[in-house]
Amino acid sequence: MEIVGPAGAGKTTLYQKLDCYTKLIQLENFPDVRKTTDAPFFISNGLGMIPNLLRLYRPGSRQLTRREFAWMSILNGWPAVLRNQLKNCNKVIVLDQGPVYLMTEMRLFGPEYLRQQTAQRFWQNLFDHWTQTLDMIVWLDTTREVLLERIRTRQQEHVVKAQPAKVVYEFLDDYRHEYEFILSRLLANNTCLKVLRFDTGRQTPQQIVDQFLFQLSD
């Protein structure tokens, strides 16, 4: 399962809260390009992505950054890694920054050619891979006003932290719309995918954890 939501929604807080339930839950993050132990993963899956990306590339469009190329490699190869982990794991694997987050980042801020009509089949293939892997999405959100205050008052830096409220609201809405689109594509392929939505302005982290655990036992 993956925890998703706009900036300030409480994803990290919930993820850390779930760390208390290690007998039932295994917290997982995506492969790290800086770790030598993950080098084979990036070599294999990065090479596998190059032909598809070259077919999509259009002259004049900017190249993928190194981080974006790593993210595309993760989106391509991580499903198989997670499915293999599940064979020897009797816990629920919880992803903080998972595929929905990575696809949202790439579709919103990646090179222009990834948003063209010609890239639709490419994205559909990724949706298909992840439909077979994800079982649940926990979507955290609350009002724009609460999110704005959290972004501005927390110590963590953010790209829109010092921006006017209008800019922050547009930024948050862009993420929401993209999350909705990606979830609609995943649900179209797998109607059994559970999507749990929580308002973190009304529900405490512990209340959300309790409801999440109840869903697991259902």
C-alpha cells in the first residue's frame, strides 16, 4: 500500500506512526541510486527504459535529469522487486513515496514529451504494472487553508513555502488533479484496489492508523 496526499497532508507523520507496528507492517522506500547495493537494479531497469524514452523524445524538449531518469527506472522495475518481496513476507508493505507519487511528479514536472498524446501508451503500461502490485492507497488531505499553514510553519523547506497563498493553492490543486487521474487509471484496471481517504484536519494520526488496521483485518 502507498500513502499519498498533497504537501502538508501528514504523510510523513502517518508513516512514522506506523513504525510502531513492525510485527504487522514493513515500511519500505524505493531503491536508492546512491547505494552501491542498488546499482544492479538501476543498471538493468535504466537500460530497459532507454528505448521507450528515446521513442518518445522530441527534438527541442529537455532531457531527463539524473534524478528523473532514476525515478523512471524505479517505476519500471520496482513492481517486480516488491512482488518478489511479498512471496517471502507475511507483513503489509507500506510505501511512503511510492509509484503514485513518482508518476505524479514526472507527469507534472517531467519533460514536455511525457505529457504528449504519444506518451499515453507508455503511461498505460506503467499503470498496468502497478495495478498488479498495489492493493491499497491511503489518501491524506484536508482544506487548502490548513495545508498552507502547515507548509509555512513546519521547519522543512518546500518549493512554495514563501509563495503567495494563490500560488500555493494552485500547486496543491495540481497535485490533487493528477492524483485523481492516476488513481482513476489504476482503478480502471483493478476494481479491487482499495482507496482510503482521510481528512487530517479532522482525524488524528492515531485515529487514521486505527481505521487502517481495521481495514487490514477486514
